[in-house]
Amino acid sequence: MQKKIVSIICASTLFFLSSSYSKATEECFETVSRSVFKFNLVFDEKIFEPIAKGYSRLPQPLKTGTSNFTSNISNLLSIPNSILQGNFREFGHSIGSVFINSTVGILGFLNPAEKIGLKPTKEDVGQTLGSYGIGQGCYYVLPILGPTTLRDSIGLLADSFIDPFAQVTIRDKELLGISGNHLDYYSVKGTTAVNFRSENLTNFESLEKNSIDLYSSFKSIYLQDRENKVKNTTSSDDDWGNLDK
């Protein structure tokens, strides 16, 4: 109970602070963020990239099935957020896609929902707050997790309370007789990240070679991607795929 109260107080405080930054995205701790960014680059070079390259060599059917599975789970978070945004079309796409892919699609490893026209977009609390007119707030970089903003940090915390998958894993709840554990949650999140990194090996290499200031380049890409997602204007042929992974 105390942890929940503290979380609510922290979220409320951050929400208030985010509102004060509604007009522009500024740096909170640029010097610290740049140091963390360098750490993340080393982590990526020594650990994450080699794993992603090994993953990329797996048979394509296995990679496709894994991507479908993790995407299906991430669509669970889109269901409550679509309701909060009042976007009932997306709500229908999300809940229909999850139901069909989890049953006919064998727990999501297949994607029959897409073949009948159900293509839900990924929605999270950060996007929901943005749809209410809350600005991104100041920008900074987190260890391992990477770029974020004050609004998206609030959203990340709130996501764990409304995401059905988080509820039955890291929140240790039971939903419709289904329960999991922390390992299930972090395994899916880790696999999702590895899949994204694998699909963007060329994009990362190109950005590293052609950027004068790699930190600023990543910042620009992240902020533009988040803004597009709030406005639901993200192009389906975006070279970077889904940056939320």
C-alpha cells in the first residue's frame, strides 16, 4: 500500500512538472544525459549488438513468429489507452487483433488478424497524456532504456498499472485465471528490444557513420517519433519501425 501511495504521489508531481513544459522540449541534464548516452553506446557495442546480430541469423519463420508474439502482447497495452483516448476504432482493432491472434493465431505466433484488416497501432500512457495536450517536458537519457522525456517517464510508470500483461507478471496479479512472473515480463520486453535492434542493424550503422553529433541525432529521431505517435501520423513505411520497442 505504501509503495502505491508513493508511486501515486511521484506520478502526480511529475504530471504537474510536465504540464509546465507543455510548449517546448528542453534538456534537463544534458551533461549527465550525454554521459549516460556514451555508456549506452558501449553497452550496445559490447552486449546488445552482438546478441542482435546472432538473433538476425535465426530462421526467418522463427523471427517472424517471435515478432508476432511480442507484438501481440504489446497490443494489450493499447486496449486501455485507446479507451482513455476515446479512440474506439483503435480499441476495436486492438481487442479484435489480440483475441484472434491469441486463439486462431496460436498465442500470437501467427498474425491472422492482419489478414482480415485489423492493424492496431501501439498506444501507451505517454501518448495518451500527449493526446490530452500535456507537453513532452524536458528530455533526458536513461541507462539501458535510452531516450525519454518527463511525460514519457510518467507514462512508463503508469503503463505498469494499466497494462494487463504487466498486471499478471510484475504486479503479481491474476487476471482471468492467468498469472505469470517477473521473468515472463522481462523476457518478453528483452526479446522485443533484441528483435527491434536486429531489424535496424543497418539503420544504426548508417546513423553512426553519418551523424556529426550522434546524441542530437538520436534525440531528434526519438522526439519526432513520439510526436508523430501522439498525432497518429506515424508512417507505416517508417524505416525505423516501432521505436517504442
